[in-house]
Amino acid sequence: MGESNNKIICPDCEAIIEMNVDTAVGDILECSECGTEVELLSKDPLKYSELTEQK
């Protein structure tokens, strides 16, 4: 799980994942650099986790 100062950092490539003002808790965001998906768990404090595929 990642935590940063209002910036979501991709757990794979460490690029910043942009978050819109209307982004809500539970939304899934995708890294524009590598395609990794993260789920927004909380906005204050900012918490998110990487989504992994179930195989």
C-alpha cells in the first residue's frame, strides 16, 4: 500500500499517477507510463493499493 503527500506514485515504475478533483474513494486509476492499476482507498490521508490480477 502506498502513501504520499497527495500524489499517487506508481508501485511499479514510480511515475506520478494523476488524480482528478472528482476522483472518489474506490476509483481505479491507471498509470499512463506502464499501465499498472491502483485503487484509491482513502483521500485524507491519501492511501492506495496496487490491483493485482487473480489467476
